Amino acid sequence: MNWNGPLLKMNDFRFEIPSNYQGVQNNLHMKTSGVIYATNGMIKSIRMDYAPEQVANVTMLPGIVGKSLAMPDIHWGYGFPIGGVAAMDEENGVISPGGVGYDINCGVRLLRTNLHFTDLDSQKIQHLVDEMFINVPSGLGSKAKVHLNRKQLDDVLKLGAKWAIENGYGWKEDPEYIEEHGCLDYADISKVSNEAKQRGAPQLGSLGAGNHFLEIQKVDEIYDESAAKAFGIQNIGQIMVMIHTGSRGFGHQVCTDHLRVLGQAVKKYNIWLPDRQLACAPVTSKEGQDYLKAMACAANFAWCNRQMIVHWVRESFGKILHQCAEDLDMGIVYDVCHNIAKLEEHEIEGKKKKVYVHRKGATRSFGPDKQEVPLRYRDVGQPVLIPGDMGTESYLLRGTKESEETFGSTCHGAGRVMSRTQAVHRYRGEQIINQLKQKGIYAHPASWKVMAEEAPDAYKNVSEVVNVTHGAGISSKVVKLLPLGVVKG
DNA sequence: ATGTTC
């Protein structure tokens, strides 16, 4: 099914769905226009999965501020497109789980090391990957080594990454380099179901499946030397570790639970929607606030999860290289989430205003001088982490002042072009492993099926995606990273 | 993404 609505070229990197578009059923009344960040060459595949209709649908939500936006890695999602960004008014707006996604606070964390590519031969890489595979439980339904009681889980949900550090999983300075310091303090455990807690408790400290991964990477190219230096990157060949995971079954259950409640709220508050999947509630309503407080619990779960994984990564490097992580300088460059909604202050038409920014498959990209950016990076902007698909390049970018046009947001990754089912039919896991091997990448998968689902050809080219956001000015390239070894969920 | 089918 191809989307045939209007996508008017504004310039090299922006296409508009004008607000007079009436929709497939000829009854849409857009409150504002939609903008998709893309190049000419990307438009064909963007039309293919119908996601632009979802960009138009989002413009019809009550209290939307500015435009309905989509990043170049846009594809079809539940209600909102993946790659979608929408800001809602602090008083008259709505909050929607579809604008966040099922994997609440899915995100990326980057660790640096003082190792150089030439310090590690292929056997060492293999040992490191195998050791991390042992220490970080991976795969669908993977369970953690740590068993939390109910009180401990409640503390995790309230404290996020801070809980992990207080319990020995990390360094004192780690939270400084995590978005929101790894904790949303309005998290309220009474808004989370027992079922979510039951699912979540055994999964804290596990990687999961799908496109989640743990990668040993090397710096391949430096585009912005002063920003790279600020982020602790000195030279080409420097070894880095990237972690991509989220809130596991816990966030999934929080989303499911609150979608049910907000489906009812739509009727109660008499909200007209073009698509039931856009279920939402006024931000000021009990239902809306309850979702925000539960979402914060899931966000904290994910930050704690990534923190524990970092600890085991440091331990694994220490063990295999017979050196402690401190001596290897394995500090956190940054941790960003790409599935979340938060109240933030932005400059809108020259005035500062607080809005609820939904980012679904979109990354925060705050520019220099914003107080949310760590002091150490304040002059260059926030580090932005963009994972590629398995076996391809990833990027470290910096946020820009120009990203105010997207409420401080940019893309989040490559974005699928082929469904999981299609990919499983077309590829075999063993064949993908061999392909990677030929490129000098060692992969340790938890499942052959996921390996096939995540075949590089099932994804858009991440470099094209990043070049659009760089060209449009909403984030700026700092470093390109290439994988050497990968633990795949 | 996900105890891949509430």
C-alpha cells in the first residue's frame, strides 16, 4: 500500500504535508502542517509503508504546538509514526502512549576506553564479546542474574540509575552523563500494575532482543575535532562500547495497561481521533498524569538496566584485559533515550514555553548553553547517539541550537525498510553471521531467528539518515563508529 | 520492541 497524499518539497531536507490535506477518508481536519525530514531519494520508501498518514493524523490531536514532525528514519508505528516528534500544550494538550512507544526509554549509551584498535587482535575481541555475552543476559525473555524483591524493585522504579550506583553497579560520576541524570523524580509506583512489576523484576539487568545490542566499536572518522575532544575522543581507532536497550517487558506492560485506560479516557473527555491507536488524555487529567507517572517508572527501569549492563561491561573488559575499568578510562560519554514524552521548555515563536514533547524513535538533541547539557559539554552541545543496524556504522553527533525547530530532537537510527517476517523468509542467521565475519565483525547471537530479522539489508542506510539531520542542521556529525564485535539479543 | 496471540 502506497501513500499518495501531498509531500511538498520545502528544500533539500524537508517535505511538507500541508494543513489543507483532507486525508484518505476526506474528513481530516489538520490543525497544523506536518514536516518530514528527508531527501528526494528517500521519499519513495517513506510513502511505501503509509507512515505519512500518521504524521497527518498527529496534527489533529488537541493542543498540538507547532508542527507534527518526522525524522528521516520514519516508518509505520502504533498510532504515531516511529521517528515522530510532537509537542503538546502544557494546559490544553494531550499525552499519548502511542507517541512514546511500547519500549519506554529505549535508548543508547556510549562508553569510551583509552584502548586503541591496534591493542586488540581478533581473538581478544572474540574473548571480550563472549565474556560480555556470559555476563549480560541476552535474548527474548532473557532473565537477569540479580533477583530483586518487591521493595528493591520499587526503589529501582523511583531512583533509576541512582539505585544501581548506590548498589555498586557503577561510578559516582556516571549519572552526570545520563539524560535527566538517569532519574525522573515524579515516578509514582502506585500507578504501575502488579503485572508490570512481575514481568519486570526478573528482567532488570538484561539486554533483550530485536535490534538491541552491545557492540565493541572503533572510531573510524572524526568530523568535528573540538567536539570529539570534549566527548573524550582523541583519535581514530579509539575503542568504544555502545549499548542499545530499553525497559524490557516492564515498559511494554506499562504501555499496554495505560493504553487501555486512555482508550476509555478518549470517550470520557470527548476527544475525536482519526485513529483509535492515538488514544490519549488531557495532560491535566488524572488519566494523563497517571500515565506520565507510570512512564517515569519505566524510564527509570531502563536507565537502571543500562547502568547495570555498563557495570558488567566494565567487569568483562577488566577480566579479559587484566586491567581495571578505571585504568581503561571506561567513562560514560552519554546516555540518551529515544522513546519518551517529557515536559520541557522550548523557544517557540521567540517566546519560552513549556510543552510536553513526545519523541518516538527520535533522540533529544539539545544545543550548546542549555542547562540540561552536562557542564563539560555545555559549549559544544549534548552528545547524540545514533546506532546503526547490526554490523554497520553508528554515529556520535552533537545537538545544535537549530534543533529548537524540532523541539530539540533528531533521528534515532536506521529505521526498518523490511518487516521482521519478510526478513526471516529472506535470510538465514548463519548466513548473516558469515557476512559479518567477512567484514571482520565477530557476532555472538542469542538466537538465529533474531539474527535474520536484523539483517543489515532489512534497514535503511544509517549514514543517509544522519546526513539528512546534519544537512538540516538539527544535529551535527562528530564521529563515525564501526563495529568490531557484537552481542546480539 | 514484546512471556511475537487480549
